Amino acid sequence: MDQIVIIGGSGHAKVVIEILQESGRFEIVGCTVKNSAAPFVLDVPVFGDDSHLPKVYASGVHLAFVAIGNNRLRKTLTHEALAVGFELVNAVSPRAVLSPRVELCNGVAVMAGAVINSCVRLGTGCIINTGATVDHDCNIGDWAHVAPGTNVAGSVTVGEGAFLGIGSRVIPNTSIGEWTTVGAGAVVIRNLPPNVTAIGVPARVSCRSERRSRQR
């Protein structure tokens, strides 16, 4: 099995750890966590914070997965891991259903119960979370997050870093701008611009999105 380090230690990281363990392809040697006193995440030892990553790489571990739920922080830490020299892998649950014509970039997480249909592109570092569906011919941008139970219809473009909240819906042939947030349960029936928050049924822009940091 290939050795790998996990960057992150939150609940999202726990799901990723179990997916990688279930795949049978990887030996997870440890994880890095900011400001954590816990010695383990599940059964994976904590090395310390991200300053340990160069030492981990020098030890011969050259694969990494950035298991961070926050889109902006995931992007930042991915670039830092790549600068050290790490190669990103994908974490795709064996209990997800993917068309053989899905294009996966690197660092992608696909959780159990997700269904991704033909000719979909999943960008670098994006997340398709538990039970979400993405229909044909969609383009899910780098660092985007499709939350649990979300349904994305065909020919939808989701911009870089966009967040589709839990249980949201997107009708066909629409686009969601980069770093836009769609609220939980919202229904997107028209294009949304970049850097806004949209809520409701139908989804309406409520405010400009702000940069926020969430717990790792």
C-alpha cells in the first residue's frame, strides 16, 4: 500500500480517513492538525501542525490528502502541500456511483451515496458530499463543495470555491459564480453571480459573501 499523510483532523477528515482505509490502497501514516492536543484522529496518529509536513515528505511519504471542509483554507493548504512536493490523491468512496466518463482532477473527495453521471468534470480539491447527486455534463469548479443531499441537474457550471448548502437544488443549464454560497434547502432557478450568498425558494441573493475560516 502507498503511504499517505492527511492534512486536517476535523469531522470531514474522519470521513476521508475511513474512505481511504476502505479503499485498501493506502497506509495512512498520520495527520497534521492545527491547535490539537489529541494524539489521534480515529486511529491515525497526529504529527502536530503543518510545520511537520516537510519532515514527513523527507521521510519518504510523498502522497497527501487535504481533508479540510472550508473551501478557501483547503485551497491555501493544498498549494502549501504542493510546494513541499506532495502529490494529491483522490478519496472516492466505494459506495459512491460514478460514470466511467467522469473526469476527476486531484484532491477530490466523493462521499458515500453520491451519484455522478456522464461527462461531469470534478475540479481540483472539490467535494461531492454524502448522498449528493450531480447529473450529466456538469463542471464542478476547483475547491467547490456540493453538500450532503444536494441535487445538481444537468449542464450546470459551479464556479471555483462555490458552496452549495445541504439539501439545495440547482436546475439545468444554470451557472453559479465563483466563491458564491447557496443556502441550505435553496432552489437555484437562475444564474448566480460570483461572491454572493443566495437563499430561499427560489434562491435570491441576500448579501455579498464574506471570507470565513472554519475549524479544521
